[in-house]
Amino acid sequence: MQRALRLIPKALHYPQLRFQYRYKGMLTPFIALSAASHSFQRYFSSTSNMSTLDVDDSLAAAAAGLELAPQPLVGDATVESIQHPFSMHGRVVIKKLLATPKAFVGQEVTIGGWVKTARVQGKGTFTFLEMNDGSTPTNLQCIVASEVHDLAAISATGTCVILKGTVKDTPEGSKEPIEIKATEVVFVGPSDASTFPVAKTKLSLEYLRSIMHFRVRSNTIAAVTRIRNCLASATHRFFQENGFLYVNTPLITSSDCEGAGEMFQVTTMLTTAEELHKTPMPSDEDIARAEGAVEEMVAKVAAMKEAGEKAKKIKKANKDVESRRARVKDLKLRVAAEGGLPRTLEGEIDYSKDFFAKPAFLSVSGQLDAEVYACAMTSVYTFGPTFRAENSNTTRHLAEFWMVEPEIAFCDIDGDMSCAEAYVQYCCKAVLAECRDDMEFISKHFDATAIDRISLVAETPFRRLPYTEAIDILLAHIAEGKKKFEVDVEWGMDLGSEHERYLAEEVFKGPIIVYNYPKDIKAFYMRLNDDGKTVAAMDILVPKVGELVGGSQREERLEVLEQRLDEMDLDREAYSWYLDLRRYGTVPHSGFGLGFERLVLFTTGMDNIRDVIPFPRYPGHIL
């Protein structure tokens, strides 16, 4: 009962969930007739995102303020309620079927999925197929007799099968609550088990990275994918429920938000270079002849003027002079176009010939663009891909990654920290409530502390401390001989992963927020504090990954922002539009960025960031 009372308040936080009531060992669905709100009642009875709530008896439910209306246990639920709305043959979703398995005993269903394992039994008269459609980590057992279909054609690992059959109860003590006895095999997508790369045996994550197009068929990557989906859904829910507008910021930009310079350039000039490469390079003689033609025409015009020719003829001759001069310039520019790239006569790349008529890059952040909308719509967020051309092969870096970036007008650093904390905790609670089976798989096979770590962050208030205090703590622990770091600790340094994780894992043993960082290690747009040495910036540090969120109050004072641009040797003209936001109706505002892959990494406990994104891009690797 204690577990029930602990989980039910979490259910109130996720009104889209439908729970099940387990009474004296029997699994019985229920709907809430009376709950915290009308909205909760409405969503409580939805058929999506089912989870299981163990309750010893009805007293626990009554203590939570719920009135339960039990539904019949066996055979009275409708198959239509668990069918995928857009699938052929009325295919049911395995996750929904297994959520209330006994309710469908005796009914006809259509199953579609991929064979994980197969066991031919009864001297070849039937086979047990373990099938999975990707909706759940749990396989569904299907029995196919030889008279229904050729067993050899459907028993290879990786085979796709659509079959119709009857839901059967399993004997007491069986691992599976139900099984499907097939009456017809509708479709078979064959697979050769001898060459199929995802074998039944446990495969290393490194090997799975080498078969990127198949790795999602492994249990591990499938579990990570469902958890990632849950976190993405929770992200949108959190911001939508708190009045934020979703804004799509551009992927192509002319601004370097971080000022790091490690950006992928976007250009069409390489195509032009290919065309130029096909044209012959002009020789010195070609240029000399063209210059001679100009001199010849100039002399002709002079003679025409001296002879008193009509102005109309002289004008036409002058146009011929300009045309010949343009020809000379084109020849010289072609010679200057080293490697085929268009260049000025001074040898600089001529970006006026490029698609955008200026240098353009893939964005490293949508923050600056999100600020534009926050300064009119108050609360916005962007959630999309970003790019960094950092030539790094560590387990923490990707060339393409996703960022969650809210921006909030009328908000200072304190509100920013509160928003970031609430968002992280919301996501942790969502995973615990909606992906319990996947998290148990992760805990069993990869990180035994994963569930405890997420629970700790979900339920623990984040400790807040200034950067200076964090440095003092690290120096004190070094002086006391408690810890040695690879990188020396001093005020003004940018905390590394080893420092961040030590603070979160060893000192505070939970999530913390470090704020008021030195201005020299932070971006130009962060608000300068009154001390003139620090900025109103903050980082959330959590166990396992260190920094999870980075944010700040943005500098709303025009003159201070201009000064910061000058200090960092950034071109004011390039940021003129950003400065305009301060010239016309400036507003105090704040925001933060969360690397979505780091959130998945923290949640799943995986060690390599390449294993928590569907198609990782890193130096030398692209599918």
C-alpha cells in the first residue's frame, strides 16, 4: 500500500496516463470517477500510455481519493480499442495488448512485428515466435502450426510477420500472461538468419554503431529510442502547459551565437568552382591581348572626339571600352579564383557571389533567434537540431545534436533557474511513469543506478551556490587531500566535467545549480553583474554527466551589450539586429539551453553520446 500511495500523487502530475488496479493478484483496468480535477478524470480514462499501479486493496485507492469502477477481467474489452488507427488488417499494438492481457482472452487479433527468436517444437509441427513491434521491450509469444504456414519461412530472426490468431490464456506459472495461437499468416518479410547482422547474442554498442541502419532492432537501442521519445514528448508538454509558444528557429545563420568559430559553412560556391574548373585558365598572353584591346579602343575614342564625331557614336564607343575593361577584370578574377573559388582582386573570397551574398553557417544555437520572439511573445521555446564542426572523437561530442532552448521575457536569473529545475524534474518524472519497463531493462543491463539517479533528481530540490563558493569547496577538498584533479582549480577557470561531476556526485550527492560565473569565460549576451567581474549565468550539474543545462539572464542594456561585443572583438554590424532589440522596447529576459542528447544520456546511463541519438554524426562518420 505504501508504494501505491507514493505513486498515485505522481499520477496526478501526469493526467494523460491510464493506470490499472491490481487486486488480489488480478489485473483489472479502472477509470477514475472522482479525482483532483475534471481534466484529470477526462484524461485518466484515455487508452494511451498505459502503466501499472500495484495496490494491495481498495483502501489504498480510496486513500488517494479515487473511486474505482472495475471492468470485467476476461474477454470483454474491445479489440478496436488497442488497434493502431492507421495500420492495415486492424493490427493491434503489442504494448496495448499486454497492458491488459487477460481482457482479450478468446478474442481474434492481428499482430504485426519482427521475429526476435523462434523455437520449432513438436518434431517440426509448430513453432513459438517471440515477436516485437517496437512499442514495448516485452515480446509477444505466438504459436504457429505447420498446417498454418511453412515454419522455415517465418522462423528466422529478423523476419517480419503479420498474423491473425486467437488470444489464449497461458498455464499458471508461465512467464507470459497470454499467447497468440495463429490461424493465418497474412504477410512474411523474409530474413536470412545466417547473414542478418543483429544476432540473438548480446552485441556490443560499438558493433551496433557499425550497422547504423539495423541497430534500432536491438533491444538496447529500441529501449533508448522509446525513452528519448518520452523525453521529447515531455519537453513539449512542459512548455505548452506553462504557456510557452513553440518557435522554429532557422538552421542556416550568419551569426555565431557561441563565438567559438567551430561552425559548418553553407555555400553554393563549390558547385560554381566545379564549373570554373572545367573552363581553361587564361594565360598571361590572353590578359595582355585583352588589355591591348582596351588601349586600342581608348585611343579610338580620343580620335573620334578630336575629329568632332557625333556624341551618339562616341557614347557607343565608350560602352565598348567599358565592356573590354570588364573582360580584363573577369580574366584577372578567373586567375585569382584559386581552387575555383571566386575571389576579389585582393585575393579574398568573394562572398557576394555566394547564395546568401555573405558567409552563412549551420546554426550552433537557436537562442538569438528565439530572443526575437520572446521580446514580442513573452515566453517561447525552440527544440531542434544544431551543429558544431568540432573535430572531437570523445564520448561526449557530436557534430549534429538537438537543443531545447526556452526564452522568457520579464524573467531574471532566479526565474530562469526555477524554470530549468522544474523542466528537468518534469522530464525525469515522465520517464519514471511512462517508461518503467525500459528503465528496468537499462538498469539490469547497463546502469544499475539509473532509476535511483533519476528518482533523486526528480524529487530533490536543486541546491544553488555561486561559482565562487563552488571554487572554494573544490580548493578546500584539494587542500584536505580528499581529491586530486587533472586540471588545476583556480578562480576564473571554466569548470570541467571532472569538477562538475565531483560537486554533484561526491560533495552534494544530487543536482546543483552553480551561478554567477566570471564574465571572461561566458558569452557576450549574458548580463553583467554589478561587481563588473561576473555575469548572471547558471549551469545545472547532475550526477553521471555533469553539466546538463546552461543558461543566463540576457543583457538588456544596449551600452553594456555593445561594450561586451567590443571586448570580445565581435563585429557590431553583424549583430545590429540583435542590438535593435535593446534599442526599441528592451526588456529583462532570460533563457537556457539543454543538450537533448545529454538529457537522454543522463536518463539512460549510457556511456557514449553516440548511442542516444538515432543517427550520430561525428568526424569521419555519416550514414
